[in-house]
Amino acid sequence: MLSEIEHPDELRHGLGPIWTATRVANPDFVISGPVTFLTGASFSMSANAWREAVFAPFLLPALRSALAHARKGGLRELCELDQRLSEQLGEVSREGSLRAGRRLAGRGSELPGDRLLSRLSECVAAGTTPGHLVVVFAARCAAFSLPDRVAAGAYLFQEMCGGAPTATIPIVCDFIAACLEPLGGAVIEFRTA
């Protein structure tokens, strides 16, 4: 089961470094609960429907845009993107995303030397930006200089662990690999600073 992964080598498709990146960018992701993905009777049907309805049209573009803005230190742009996401997501997805994002934003000051994360955390705490997980997570991924493909895979692991913790490792790895395939490139080794 996905919730029982003990070592990155258990993962297929070379996703081990992405699993490691997930744990670094969001140390609490395994206990955050469902975000925007909730599995149904069939993991494959639920996951594919979620990918087409939520991930591909809203979350992936938001993640990639947030990464670009965070790399440039664009707090205003991150907040604008965060607000648009609140308008785009349905109520259940929005609630899960905000709960997990606000929790992660609270860890914003733990990375010394990264002003953007602490400023974003302050904006979320003050209510001047909603604090969606994909935006806060992207800012953290940018702080660790993670490439887009690794950040997207790491985001997917969070969603799958929260929404389908009892799914089998091979089926989740196959799904994540299929989601990453259009992004091109190969998995690169992850190194912490």
C-alpha cells in the first residue's frame, strides 16, 4: 500500500527521487489527508477522472506558473494565481486544497534565508491570499530548486497519499508516470542543499 512505503527504491518508473523530493518539500504530506483527489471504488477510474477534470486543467498549470513566479520572487503574482485557483476549483476540492495549503504555509519560516516563503506564509496567515496547496508547495519546490517535472510528480504523490492511502504502490506509480509523461524529460537525482 502507498501509505506503507518505507524506502524510495520500492517505487517503479524511477520515481524514488520524486518521492524523496515530496518528503523534503512537504514533510507532513503523509498526514495531511485528502486534498483534491478522493478515490472511489476503482482507483484507476477515479484517478483518470480527477486528472482530466482537476489536475490537467487547473492544478498542473497553476503549479507550473507558481514555480515560475516563485523562482523570480513574485509574491504578488503568486497571490493572484492563488486567488484565481479559488475561483476555479469546486467547493470540495477548494476546501481540501486550502486546508493542506494553509497547514504547509505555516511552515514558511522554517527555511532560513528564503524570504518569499516567509512572506507568502504571512499573507496566508493574514488572509490576504487563500493559501492553496499547489501554490504554497510550488513556492517550497522553487526554494529547493526542483525542476517542474519533479515538482509535479511530488505534488501528485501528496494527492495520492492523501486521497488513496490504501492504493497499491505499482498502480499509483503507473498513474504518476502517465501524468508526467507529457512533461518529457527523465527523472533526475534529487540533491538537498
